[in-house]
Amino acid sequence: MQSSSRPSSRHQQLTRLAGTVLQPGFVGTTVPDWVRRAIADGLTSVVLFGRNIVDPEQVARLTAQLRAENRDLIIAIDEEAGDVTRLEAWTGSSRPGNLALGAVDDIDLTESVARDIGRELHAAGISLNYAPSADVNSNPLNPVIGARSFGARTDVVSRHTAAWVRGLQSAGVAACAKHFPGHGDTAVDSHHGLPQVSAGAEEIAATALPPFVAAMEAGVRAVMTAHLLAPAYDPELPATLSPRILVDLLRGELGFDGLVVTDGIEMSAVTARYGIDGATVRAVTGGADAVCVGGEHAGEAIFHQLTEALVGAVLDGTLPEARICEAAARVAEFAAWSGSRMRAVAADDAASDIGLVAARRALRVRTEQGRESVLPLVGAPHVVELSPTMNLAVDGQTPWGVAAPLSDLLPGTTSVRLTEADLAESGDLADLADRPDRPDRSGLPDLLERKVLDPAAERSLVVVVRDAARHDWMSAAMNRLLGSRPDAVVVEMGVPNGAAPGAVHLVTHGATRVSGLAAAEFLAGRR
């Protein structure tokens, strides 16, 4: 007689199906025992985050341990390059992001950069990359897409999305176009709230959907959903949870038959209303095949919690069993394809400088008439970097900026990085040094008042801003500096705001480490 405390065979079967559709993260740089057990019980996917990564060699060891449990295990990562990097979270990205590639507008270059990313991911044992962003950044104040997009024009985003997909997948790594049906025309960060796209269906079809169609035509095998409300299609449910968007639109009208994976299911855009359990169940019910979780909630407890939520939903009729079976079958099909694709493509760990080439080509420079002699910089400058708060897609610890590479090229360069909080506390730039509790500000009065803000100062001033158009405090601080030092150089990283302040205005189209290096080279006259 079977013990009542043991799960029934039906419960075990449903548990296995639930484990197949979840894509959990975990903590640590080696494989936890619970992940090994879960793989044995049907877990088909895992997701790596910056917390799992020390360097490429360690990642390769980690993925080898995972594949020892299942050679076709889907090992995913969010490696857009540019501002969103996981492999290079601690060093800064060696490749510019999508906005820089769109600014150059050379599809061969974009394909080469994506192939280089794929080469590195392949060597690290990663089979699925949650990239590229196919969003058309039509709202310049967008707080979460910005430089992650190839640009504000649908045709540019479409051709570069297709090139990125081709390049990445040529290296044996599956691409995932995101965030369907398009996150570019939004003004809310879905990590914190529910964005809404107010455009009608015809406008969305003409502006936001073409890049996804281009990705499909290029052979993309996965699409990631957006946590946003698009009332033109569904006035009630966010896209991630909406059968009208995932089934009727994506699969029906557009004919996509690949893997549909959610954006991080723990994000507030969906959990604030439905909870993480409810959002997970509704996503699978609505047409998603795989549920990404683990950016903010990682570990065995949340994995089992969501597994039981899915099993319970099937048992009480909320989630049709046929739907979870369909989702699990599609995940298994994708796993077999991506595993065989990785094995079919030879690993290539050759180093490449394509990232620096692309970053150099993305630079745009305007020099105020009569100020041509400002560059190249003569002697070591002082650099003031104005730093915004990053959204959760971007690791706030990832190195960026111009000060560090300029220090290498022009020894003696001094710098300070200021945030909105710094300026709010001090009231003015020149008052910051009067705070003895801020040791990193030592010497600032001399630099800001005598060597920097003084128009007669001999030391050149470089002002670095990041997405200044979205931050009034940053624009105000920049104008304060330029008011005293009209001879200053402005380096604009992120989405350019269209204005061109400063004696020299340099636009990098992104804030990656390599974009900062390209800008520093130009300022120092080293290229």
C-alpha cells in the first residue's frame, strides 16, 4: 500500500513538467546540490547572473559541471554587451552596446560584434543569450531601454536586430529577441511598475513589431516577453500574461513557433498585482513556455515554491494540463536543438579587438568654432563624471566612464564622480569638499574652485554625463560647470540629448568601458 505521505505518480509527473518550464537562477560559482537534484528530476534550464561569474575560465568550469548532469541543459545568460553585461560585469564591457552599433549603421560590423559575443559565450559553455534588445527606443526618456536599443528608427533597429541574431547564432549560441511586443515607447521601468504603451495596434504594427519579424526571418529561436500593458491588444493583462499577445499576435499573426520565455518574473510590473506565484501561473497559462526567475529571487526555496504553484494550478484547473505539456515539449525541443547546435560549431577562443573598433567608429564629435585647439588635451585634465542611479538591468558596479582610461593615457589626471545625492546634500558643486565625512572628496575645493571652475585654470576640464536628457539634476550640474568653464570638453555617454554644449562635445552612444576607452584615446590624441 502506497504511503499517503509520498507524492502520487501524477503529482511527480506534474512536478517534472513544472521543473521543465522554469528557468531558475542560483547563488554561487559552483553547482549547488539542489540544482543537481532538480536536473535529475527534470529541470531543463538554468540562468547565470553576475553573482555566478568570476572570469571566463571559472564560468566554463561551472557550465561543464552543469552539462555533466545533462548535456543538453539550456544554460542562459543576459549578455547584451554594452551597458548590460554579465560576463564582464566586474571589468566593464569590451564591446559597445546596441546604440553605438546603430549609430555606425554597418550591419556587417554588428554581425561581427555579435559573433564575437557568441564566440565568448560558446567557449564559456552558454547556449542561450537573452539578447538582442529589439526594442525601438522611440521615447528618449525611456528609463530602462535607452542605449540598449539600436536606436529610435524602426528600419535601423530591424536590420541590426537581424544582423545581431545571425552573428550570435553563427557562433553556436541561441539568440532571444526581446522585449515583445516592444518596450521602447514606455516611460516606466518594469522592474518597479507597470509600463503602458498607448499607441494603437496599427502604430505598434508599423513601429514596434518589425524588428521582431526581422529577428524571426533571421532564424531567431526564442522571444522574450515584456512586462507592459498594451491596451491596443489587451487592456487587462500585461503582455507576459496575455494570450491575446502571446498566442493571437506572436504565434497567430506573426507565425512564431519557437520558445517564448518571460522577462524576470519577479519584477514588480507583474508581481505587484499577481504575486510571484500568480504571475508564474498566468504566464504559462497565457502562452509562455519558459519562466525566467532568479535575478532577485534565487535558490532552492523559490524554485520549489514556483514548482508547487504550477502543480497546484494544474490540479485545481487554473492551468490546463495540455498547456503545460505544450510548454514543456517546446522547452525540450529547444534544449535538444541548442545543445546540438553548440556541439556542431567548433569552439573559438581567439581574442578579438572588434569591440574597440566598433566603439571608435561610434564616436561623434562637434567642436565649437574657434575652439579647435582644445584637443588633443595638453597635460593631465580634471574629469568630473556625473553618475545616475542605474536601473536593475544594469549592474551598478560595472566599470564605466572616461576618467580611468584617461588616467592611463595622461598620468596625473584627477577625477571625481558625483551623484544626485552628492549634489542634493551639498547644494552646490563647490561646496562638496567641506564634508569631512567624505574622504573621497579630499582636495575637491582646490580642484573645483581654483583648478577647475576658475576660467583662468591651466588644467583642462572634462565633464562626463550619462543619459543627461533623463536627469534634470545632471543637466543643471553640467551647465553650472560650463558656465564657469566654457572651454570644457563634454563627453556624453548613453542616449544623446540632441544638444551640443561645451567647447568640444563628444558622443559615445553608450557608457561601456570600451566606449570610455575610445573617447579617452580621442581626447588624448592617441588615434
